[in-house]
Amino acid sequence: MFTSLNRIPLIACGGLLALLVLCWQAYEDDETAIGSLNSQVSALTTERDDARKAQALQAFHFNRMNRITGEAQRANQQTADHAEHLRHAVHNSLSAQSCHAVLLPVADSDRLLGYVSQLRQTALHPDAATGAGTHHSGAAPRRLTWGQAIEWIPLLLGNIQSCNQDKAAARRIDEERASETTSTQ
């Protein structure tokens, strides 16, 4: 029934069928590998895009904070310049008055200097416990003239205004952060 001539085409067909099965299997393996690589590329692309978004958002925050800080610094410089100009104007107008060189009473002078020292100490060391009143430590009482006491007022008010501007800038930064977090949610 099967002669040698019939076996050759049958073996050739069997070999061809085996070759087709092997090619199909290789194709399926390649498709699986390509699918796996595509999913890895997709995951890495998503990770890269997320990292770029986070980096852009961080740069945006830094730029905004730098802008707000710069505005606060410019406002503080303007306040300091205005306070110094006002102090100079007060000095010029007071130096013509006879009371300019009159000494303040010792109690008032000590109280004013103690208040300024306490403000300075609180600003430099806000966590340190400060005692009430002035600390004399046996030093001679310091005396101020009326002119000196009045000249200090614009400078103190300028410093207070600068501190208020710094706090307003910090509040503005916090408000923008809070509004941003609520808008992203």
C-alpha cells in the first residue's frame, strides 16, 4: 500500500507539518516575549511620565515660593528704606527743637531700652525663657534723649511691619499649598 514513492511525499508532508508547527510555536513565543516587553515599556513609560510630572510640580512649587519670598524681601527693603527716611526726617525736624537734647527720666529710659532689648532677645532666641523686667547687672543706667527715643519709633515700626510682611508671605505660601492640595483631590 505505501510504496517508497508514496512514503517520500508523506514524510515530506510530515516534515513540512512539523516545520510549520515549530514555526508557529516560535511565532507564539516571540509574540509572548513582545507582549511582555511591550508591557514593560508601557510601565516604564508611565513611571517616567509620573516622575516628570512630579519634578515639574516640584519646580513649580520652588518657583512660586521663590517668587513669594522675593516679593516679601522687596517689601521689607522698601519698608526699611521708608523707615530710615522717616527717621532721618524726624531727626532733622527734632534737632531744631530745644527738647531734642533733653534727657528722658531714668525710669522711662530704662523701660524703653529694656523693651528694645527684650524684643531683640526674643527675636534672636525665641525659644529661650525671658524674665520679666530689665536686667541691669550692676551697670550704670543708660540714658536717652527725647530725640533719640522718638527717632527709634519709625525704625521699630518698620521692623514690626517687616515681620508682619514675612508672616503674611508665610501664610500666603500655606494658603496656596492648602488650596492646591484640595484642588488636586
